[in-house]
Amino acid sequence: MRRSLLLSGLASSAAVASAAPVRAQTSDLLVIRVATPGNDGNALAFYAQALGLFKKYGIDAQIQAIRSGGGATILAGIVGKALDVGESDIIGIAAAYEHGVPMTLLAPSYMFRTGDLTSVIITGRNSGVNTAKDLEGKTIGVTSLGGVGRLLTTKWLQNNGADLSSIKFVEVPQISMAAALVRGTIAAAQDGEPNVTAAGDDVRVLASTDAAVGKQVQATAWCASADWAHANPEAAKRFAAAIHDAAVWADDPRNHARSAAILQQWLPFPNGLAEKMHRAYYGQVFDVAALQPLLDTAVELKALPAKIDVRDLISPFARVS
């Protein structure tokens, strides 16, 4: 399924003649076409732009927030040379690599740490569901049947003794998750911020999604095609440096009010929501120990056909611990 999603965007991307960065006509900045799904956990490009970090490193970043199709659409754009760099989940990037579409990781993005509640499994306030086993015979909503959210929810159910064969998954748009839970159309859902905070008292959190895999999980990353990075090493290096500096800034709680204001400029949040929600934490350097377990889980649950050493995906221009 991931491969079909990845390749489905190629036709619309084929008209782009080259993925090589060009010099902006009015400056010496390198133009890099960047895309992100656009939530808090994918927001480092927004911060790097607003803080002047891209310009500091000689980049004219042309940023798109792609909310329809998310990481799969972004990967298709990179493969089709309509984009240079994008943010996607680690499993999607590895799936592309496994299918002969070499991608390379330039910089970390969202990282789960124990206790984080930015990506969670939720249920209705009065649903009666309190454990994984309570979901046997019931339906769970996910944004994509082939996405990392379903994979991690499945792992949580498995870890907590639920009979997977009795549980059904259905696709539900994020904006409709809370309403579906209130109606009882679904018994639980995998969702994240800002939707969980926006739902208020209508929902309860059952578990943190990524905790099913480990105490620290590097869930998403900024990537490019290996060919683009090889052909444009200076652009790749500059981009990685700008995103690193943005992560250091965004991870400091003293900057959360400013980052919330930046998010508000890009995303259709109700006023005040960004200040209330659980904020994402970003990896600042790649840590193999935080990356590999997610890929190993994907192999275990047959989302990837064979084991991949994540070190084969990391760009030589990336920062690694």
C-alpha cells in the first residue's frame, strides 16, 4: 500500500524538469523546495523560516504544507522531483528505500519521549473502554490503514494481550475522530495534537502510541532522494544545519509561546489552542537506538518485508550522536 501511495503522486510531479536547487534571482540564496504535513510535530521548517535560520545558512526555502496524504504525498513529490526535501515518517521512508527508491535522512523531526502525549490512542469519555482487551470485537479509527499510526496501535494492542483477529480498523479523517467516538461509530482512535486538545472532555487518553515501541522513538525525519543529496551536497548540509538549529530552539519550553504564534500563521488552529496542547519534542541529532526499534517493529508486523539497518538511510550530511 505504501508503494502505491508513493508512486501515485508521480504523474503530477513529472512535469518538473530538475530537482537541483537553483539560485534565487534576487539573491545568492539556494532555492530548496520543502514540504511538511504541517502539524506541530512537523513544524521545524516553519520555525527555521520565521527565525531567519534558512537565510542564515544561505537557503531560500519554498515551503508547502501538504495536509492531504501527508508523508506519502510528500515522498511521491520527492521521487517525482517536484520537491527537494520533505518530512515523513521513518517507516514510509524505509518502505520507499526497500522498493528501490533510495531516500536519505537529513535531519530528525518529531521524537517521542516517555510521558509525551502528542500522539495517542483515545476513546470516548463514557465509552467504557479502559484497556486494550476492552477493544476486542470493536472498531478503531486511524487516518490511514497503511500508516504508522495503525502499526503502532497494533503493537500496543499486541503488547497488552488483545486478540488482534477480533479488532477492525477503519480510516477516519482526523477532523472527524472525536465526533466518531462520541457517536460510538468507533470505540477508539489513534490521533494526535492539536485534535486531542481540541476535542476537550469528549475524549480520554488510553495510551501514548509510540510508547509501544520504546522509551525514545524517532518517529519522523526530514529526507531527500539520495540522488539529490549526492548531487547537491552543499544544499543538503545547509538544510540539515538550519533544521538542527530550529530543533534546539523549539525544544526549549521558554520558546513555546513564540513557536505557538508561528504555528498559528501556518495552521488553522482556533485561537489559544496551540498554547494549551501538548507540544512536540524534536530530535536534534540522529540516534540509531531511537530509530531502529520502529523499523524492527514494522518488519515484525509485516509492514516492511525485510530488516533494514537504519544506518543505511542516514545521510553523511546529517548529525549523528
